[in-house]
Amino acid sequence: MTDKPKSHGRLSISASLQPRDLMGARPRLKGAWTARIVTLFPEAFPGTLGLSLTGKALDQGLWALETIDLRPFGEGRHKNVDDTPAGGGAGMVLRADVVGAALDTAAIGTPADPARWPVVYLSPRGRPLDQGMAHRFAQAEGITLLCGRFEGVDERVLEEYGVEEVSLGDFVLTGGEIAAQALIDATVRLIPRVLGNQASTEEESFSDGLLEHPQYTRPAVWKGRTIPDILLSGHHAKIADWRRAMAERLTKKRRPDLWRAYCERHGRDPDGDQEL
Ligand code: SAH
């Protein structure tokens, strides 16, 4: 993870075009879910993914991370990866030939079927990332993630490689690296054994299309605020009912879109009363 930063100056003539395995000395379990990341900034990884549960799982080889530095695929002495937009306008665009060559390298040894190995470009124009997508990605053998920079990538490369575009949300980031980390985090926590307590993914937000109920812990009274009595009652069935009712109330209020979909699935009237 702490490889020497590469110099992109005159002396860097031997940069490897092979994916760099960020595992280092880490073991890799056979068939471990693998994220291959094409980026101008490999040093951004594993970033926060190296911490806590995702980091521990990475160390244990439950999933793997490989970066492919886009720079060595660049053109000429300066390894240029971008050029001015056709038709004019501000900024620079990542070249199709450069990105294409990096994607060819990323494809080595991966299945061509996008269900088994999706190829994703992080992009504000993409479908917004959601829990359903994270489940789909977790079921694949791995994923290739293309991180854009500047004004993005030449459209032809997206067409040629059948790239799926995924967005982190309706805002514009400076590059795809943070979005890639968010996608990987949401995905690897669904891989068995990555989270110590498997039950926690079944109860949390979106697992049944609802936002999660409020959570409390000690102290029992804080700044005069108490914990709802029911949670201290020890009555598990009533606690479960309360949590579901709170999740429904919260979802109806904050996310009418999720609420309508939930009601449709459960044959409920979205304008009806909650059961509490
Ligand atoms: N000109 C582009 C934005 C480029 S931002 C446009 O208007 O659509 C530079 C890079 O940041 C993009 O190529 C993409 O990889 C990444 N990025 C920016 N916003 C993002 C978002 N909401 N979700 C995922 N990736 C994003």
C-alpha cells in the first residue's frame, strides 16, 4: 500500500503497464472479489478502504484491490493522457486511445460477461449508485472501475467497451476516485465475512427498501434526553414492531420515492396510517 510514489518526470521510463497489486504481502483467497481501478492517481487507494472492517478484510484476502496507473499509457515523451475537447470549450478530455489501452490491460484475465465482471465508469451522468447495484456488483467476480478526471473521457471509449456509467449523486466531483471508493465500500461490506456481524446488513437502511430506525446507546439519559422506554423493556417482539414503525415513518417523511415503492411491494396504501 505504501509503494514509493512514481515520478512522472523525465526519469520515469520503466513504469509498469501491469496492474499493480495493492495486496503487497497480503494473502489473497482463491476467487476473492477484486476491484481493478484505472486511475491517474493510484496513490489514492486503498485510502479509507484500508481502514476498519474493509481494511481488515483486505488484509485477510477476502477481497483484493489492483490499480492500473493511466499515466504510462499516455502519448509521447510527456505521457499525455488528455487533449482539448473536439468542438472547443473549456478543459481537457481523456483520450480514447490512452483509456482504451488501459482498459485492455484491465481486461486481462477477466471474464468478458459484464454480469460476471462489470466495467464501470464513475460519472455524474450515470445511474445513481444504490444498494441494489452494490448487491449486483458483490455477486460478480470483480469489477473494473474507470476514474475520470478533467472533463471526463472520450465518448467512443465508453461505447467501444460497453462501459456502464454509475454516479455517486447529483453533484460534480473533481475525479472518479472518491466515487470509486464509495462504490467499493458499499460492495465489499456485502461480501460474506467482511462485516463481522452478518445480521447487521440485513437490518440496516435499504435492506427492505426502508431507511433505518433511530439508534441509541448508553448513557440512558444524556443532556436530559432519554431513550424510548420500549427499547429498554427487553420485549423483543415489541421492539421489532417499534423499529419497523419508526423506519416506515422516517421513510415516508424523508423519502417519498422509497416509500411509494415499498408500499407497492407490500400491497399497502402509501397514504394510509403507519401501524403505531
Ligand atoms: N464534465 C463532466 C464532469 C467531469 S468531473 C460532466 O459535466 O459530466 C471529472 C470526473 O469526476 C468524471 O470524469 C468522473 O469520473 C468523476 N465524477 C464527477 N462527478 C461524479 C459523480 N457525481 N459520480 C461519479 N463520478 C463523478
